[in-house]
Amino acid sequence: MTARKIAFIGLGNMGGGMAANQAGAGHVVSAFDLSQAALDRARAAGCSPVASVAEAVKDVDVVITMLPAGPHVHQVYSEQIIGAAPSSALLLDCSTIDVETARKVAGLAKAAGYAFADAPVSGGTMAADAGTLAFMVGCDEADFARIETALEPMSRATFRAGDHGAGQAAKICNNMILGITMLGTCEAIALAEKLGLDPVKFFDIASKSSGQSWSVTTYYPWPGPVPTAPSNRNYDGGFATAMMLKDLKLAQDAAARAGAATPLGAQSEALFQLFDRLGYGGRDFSGILQMLRGRLDDLPKT
Ligand code: NAD
């Protein structure tokens, strides 16, 4: 393996582990974040913290960003990366952002001679730490092999979804399915309970019947049947409701712009918004079961 010079911008819950995996694979990682605590963690993980984006991207082969949302990505690329990184550098944005901003940034990058990809991820912080994320990539076809190689230390699977913006489209469509199936699963469990059917027995049946989905088999929101699911730890950790809400909002914004009918996505956004407003934005999204059961008194707010 040839050691690459990598700039990693955004070392938060996800980026911290991802940068550590690049360093662990033997690459030279210049790391930048606005937070000193994040920079300290990056140093402990074998990265070299630097004082600015400009310093991080100087002379690198690859730039990876993992930032909160579209405005951060647009600002960092348009003001700090494009023009400062060598034009031979591969630019990879792994943040989850709106399709429009992803396409806009790709246009700016391409006009300046860079290869760029939107490459959002599926998998939470545990997958980021373990280097087992799934990447959904929007890029020029000719760039994909190089992109896949650069992502390899952080990934278990990398898909080219299509041209620029397609990675973000895949991400928000996938998470819209997740939000909808989780709500369907929770409603069914709440109904099963009212009808006197044991929710654990219902798991045995639904997980082998046509009600089966990832929300049932891998993330069952009732404790017991899936020991690794957040339902077994009072919905601590996992995939925060606020994050799910962010992705559902992105899906609704995209649907409004594209003129797509997404009525169940809209309902999901409204219900997760309510759960968030009730004080549960930091709890795992499958905790919405307790709202549907009318049992929020038993669930501590975050
Ligand atoms: P986070 O808030 O923990 O990390 C973001 C980091 O970016 C912070 O450390 C912040 O200081 C830094 N930052 C903000 N503006 C900056 C700037 N101008 N320059 C340098 N650093 C800057 O968020 P996260 O959980 O790591 O999520 C990052 C992205 O990944 C988001 O788009 C999120 O939607 C997506 N995502 C998160 C998860 C998850 O489970 N946490 C899963 C999949 C995708």
C-alpha cells in the first residue's frame, strides 16, 4: 500500500473515528476541527492536528470532510479548500447534506479542476470507529476507483450511486425508508400489546413474515429479541432522534423541490419532530415507541 497524505476536516462523533482509521492504515493525516478537544483526540489517534484548513490541505493527495450540514460544507469548500488544496487532490465530502448544495460544491470543485465526490455514510459512530461504514458515492464514473481506494480504511462497502448529488439522494431516500419502517414497526407493537399479543412473540412472527424489515430484525424497538438494539438500554446511544429528523427534513425539502409525493415521509418527519420537541432529540429514534404507547413518563428526557 502507498501511504497517502490526507487532510481530514471535521473530527466530531463520526469524523474522529474515521480519521483514526486512516491514520491506523498508515496514511499521514493532517487533522483540523474548530474544537480543541476534537484535535486532542485526533492527536491521540495518530493524526497530526493543524491550526487551519489551509494548513491541513496543503500538499495532500486526498481531502475528506465530515461536517454537520450543507452551509458548513459550502463555506469550507468555497472559502478554504478550493484553491488551497493542490488541484490533483481528490475531494471527498462524507457529511449528510442536501442534494442541491452537494451539486453546487461539486460544480465549484470541478470548475477549479478537482475530482470531487459526495460520499455520505450509513452506519453510526460504532461503524465509524470500527471502519465498517457503507459509503454512497456521487461522482464522475472515471473517478470512482480512486475514490473507493481512498475510502477503503473506513468502509465495509462503497457504492457508486450515480453522478454528483446521487450519493446524498441515496442517503436521504434510504433513511426515509428507515424512518417510515421504524414508525410502522412501533405502531404494530403498540397495537399488538393492546390486543394482548406479547411483543416478543410478535417479533418471532414478524421477523419471519411479510412485516420483516431492518427495523424489525436488527433494531427491534421492544427490549429482548435483538440484544444489541438500543431498546435494551432505554434507547441510549444508537441513532439520535435529532439526526433522523435532520435526514427526514432533507428528504422533505428534496421532495418539495423535485415535486415528488412523499406523504409517509412527511408524516414521519412530523412524528419525529414531535418526539424531538418533547425533549427526546438525544434518545435513539426507536424510542418513539414509548410515545406511541403513551408511556413517555417512563422515558427520561435527554
Ligand atoms: P459532530 O457535530 O459530532 O461533528 C462535526 C464536527 O465538525 C464538529 O467536531 C465541529 O467542531 C466540526 N466543524 C464544524 N464546522 C467546522 C469548520 N468550519 N471547520 C472545521 N470543523 C468544523 O457530527 P457527527 O455526528 O460527526 O456528524 C457529521 C456528519 O455525519 C453529519 O452530516 C451527520 O448527519 C452525518 N452522519 C452522522 C451519523 C451519526 O450517527 N452521528 C451517522 C451517519 C451520518
